[in-house]
Amino acid sequence: MTQQADDNPGGWAERRAPRDDEEARVTSGGSAGTSGARAPVRAWLAVGALLALVTFVNVSTQLDDARRHGVTLPITLPLTLEITSALGALAAALVIAVAMRLAPPGRGPLWRTMVVHAAGTVVYSGIHVSLMTLLRIFAFAAVGERYPWTPRELPYEYRKDVLAYVVVAGIFWMLTRQSRGASGLEPPPGEPAGEKRSPAGPPVFDIRDGASILRVPVREILAARAAGNYVEFALEDGRRPLMRASMARVETDLAPHGFLRTHRSWLVSAERVRALSAAGSGDFRLDLGYGLTAPLSRRYPAALARLRGER
């Protein structure tokens, strides 16, 4: 498990093979891999109930408007129009659920959240209008009629779909947060996202992978390394769990426990550093024990000074 101390480290160079009686896991309760948080069933039920309510209100409104203008409107027409719209919207809501998994509000860069959901509104509206139109074409054809539709209706439908997207996304966000909070997966207000303190005993750090959680004593974490949109942790027992988070966020949570940023991609526990050796060009290599080394870049002189005991 030796990692070269260059300025562009790759993955952990070697990984300790799990013991015969130890299953390789990245989260507690799940095998290696990632599992994104999914909207709970009650969120989908809430969306379905909302669409049913909107359908009822729209049908009733169209019938009332027709009566006020002295027009006889068969109930089958508004029912067909509104039910096909609701079915298309329910199917397209899957796009919103996926977008909320990829870019939940308050997590990750704001620009990324905005880009994902802006694109989500376009895809959502496209799927909604396409399915709605196809269903209406088939329904009208079943009674020998032709459904009139032109591309000029797209801007009108998109404006309505943007509002629907925001409302449905809000439902997924609120009910998913409530579900995670009730299961103990969300930290209490004011507590760092990854850290969890035990009422009695040393602090622990929650390494989350979607709806799964691995609770690890902070003293057992040797280092953390950026891995794309994830952070990979090196634990003293040889496990290498992943958590979707930024290095800046993890550094904020672990810095109070003596962790130092030694490289743009590395964070190490200062108390676990056993030796420090030159690696050339002003860089250093840190021996963390358990066959693991980490880089110390010359761009982090404060970390070097602390490890040398200079301050």
C-alpha cells in the first residue's frame, strides 16, 4: 500500500487484501460500491396525490367555465386532457428524482446545482409533453378524432412545467430529508456533516454513501484522498470506504481532530505520521504506518512546519 509522494497522486498504490473472514465493504451494511439516496415511497405518493388534486381542480374549473359561457362540455374531454397530462408528469418526475440525487440543494457548488436542475427542467418538460401528446393522440384516435397539436405550444407547456418541476423537487427534497433524519442519517443542526460525537467516548466520523453509513472512530482514520467527486478514506484496518463529498468539507470536519492538508488531494492525521523523508524538489513523503505513505507537497509549508514541531 505504498503511495508515491508526487504532485499528482493516483489511487492508493496497493490495498491490503481483506482477511478470509472479512467481507470487503465500503459502507456498513452494503458491499463495495455506491448507493445513491432514493426518494422514499411517501414522496412518490405525495406527488401522485398532488397530480390527482391538480387534475380534479382543472377538470372542475373547465366544466364551470363552460357552464358560465353557456357551452355544453362533455366531461370526457377535460378528463382525457388532464389525466394524460398527469400520467406524463408522473412518469417524467423520475427525471426530477434523479436530478435531486445528483445535485441536492445545499450540497456541492451552487453553479453545479443550478446547471443540473436547469437541464432537468428541459428534460422533464420534454418527456412530459411527449408522453402527454402521445397518450392524447391514441385517446382521440380511439373515438375517431384527431388531436390538434403544434410545436407552438412548447413554450406554454415549458413555463408550466418549470413551476411543476420546482414543486415536485421540493416534495422530494423535504420528504427525503425527513426520511434520512428520522433514520439518524442526518446530523443534528450545527454539527458538521460527517462528524458525530458519542455521548461517552472518543469522537466518531460518519462516512456516508447515499443511504448507508459507516461510523468510524476518528483515531482509526489514517488519511483521506480526493477521488473525483468522492473522498476515499484509509482506515487502519485496511478498509478504503468512499463518501461523496469535497475535500474542503472533509477537511473542515477533521481539522479539529489534528488532520492536516498535505497536498491538494490529501488529508492526513498528524498523530499517525511515523516518519517524514525528503522526496526531491522540495516535496516530502509521510510514513503513516500499515504500509501506507502519503505525499507532502512543498505548496503546504504550514503542514511541514507543524509536523516538524516548529509551530
